[in-house]
Amino acid sequence: NAGVTQTPKFQVLKTGQSMTLQCAQDMNHNSMYWYRQDPGMGLRLIYYSASEGTTDKGEVPNGYNVSRLNKREFSLRLESAAPSQTSVYFCASSDGLQRGHNEQFFGPGTRLTVL
Amino acid sequence: AQTVTQSQPEMSVQEAETVTLSCTYDTSESNYYLFWYKQPPSRQMILVIRQEAYKQQNATENRFSVNFQKAAKSFSLKISDSQLGDTAMYFCAFIIQGAQKLVFGQGTRLTINP
């Protein structure tokens, strides 16, 4: 049981380059999330998808786009990377709204450096 | 706006001691869930314990327990008989029932010394 998987684990980009972070879950969860984690701060929500076919902005969406490809996969795209996007990115999933406890399960994270 | 505050950026204790991590939060909602997540050096976010706000009884998971004070909006984590493997960042978080946004505190870096 893989849970939530993310690729790649590490990435270095130059300013202005684009890339897509991939996330997949095998728990049949309806909701998926992208967070970023910066030093001295907790995780902040970038975008989320409450169900297949829907996406919504979180707390810090600027500079990012997302795609909910199907129920399993939720990708995060940086169209033109900036040094301010250097961070660790986490994907998470949840079906807690059905069970009432809202627990989110996290992937291992992607460390992204933008030079 | 919902916020979570962890006032202890770093803590350090000796192995086998008991340690308490503090967390306060602010919300006008009455139905919500509270969580403590552990993040070891591997970066993986691991759920340690969960508390439903409508339950008065404090949650317990083996050596981990919480002191939930709803009126004071306080949710502290107690780790008993601490072990070297407890060394990690600990994040307090909460989510409003029916909402999607999990709100995190800034984290407390806990070091267990041999």
C-alpha cells in the first residue's frame, strides 16, 4: 500500500523554467491538496481539489496551477519558476469529510530549489 | 481568520523524561478537529494524535496524550517516557468540520537527548 506518492523527490530549476510536480494516491480518496513548507513556518495550502473535476485556491496560489487528472492524480505546475518558490512541497489526500474526521495523509515531499 | 500558534520554537529534554508541547488556536467555529503531526528528519508528515472538538475526553495514543481545553482554545501534546525516535518537528493543526483547509502552526523542534 503506497499511500500518497510524489515525484520527483528533489528538483533544481533556473528562474523562468517550468515544471510539474506529480502526486498520486491509491486510497480512493476524494480530496487532494498541495502545500508548501518554508523554514520557520508550518505548511500552507496552495490549491486543493475537493473532488474529481474541481479545484480551488488555497492560501498561497499565486504562481501555481493545478490539474486534477483523475481521482488518483493531482499535479502542481510552476509556469515560470521564481526564487521565492524555493520550498518543500507536500501533496496530501483525504476522504475525511465522509468519515467526519478530516484526516489528511501526506506524501514524502519534493524539495524544490529555484536559482 | 483561523490561526494556530505554537509558542515554543525549540525544546530539548533527556530520554525517558516527559515533555509537553503547547498549542493555542483561534476560531469562532464550534465544530472542528485538532491534530498533532510529527515530522522527523525524513520529512514525512506523520499523524500522532487527533481530537474531535465535540468530545470532552482527551485523546490518548500510547505514550502520547493531549490536554484539550476548548474554552481556552488550547491543545497541548504530552509525550511520556520520551524516546530518541521522538526527535522531530511537531506541528499542531486544526480544520473546521466540513472545510478543506487544514491550518498549521509554525512548529516546535523537539530534541530528545540520550
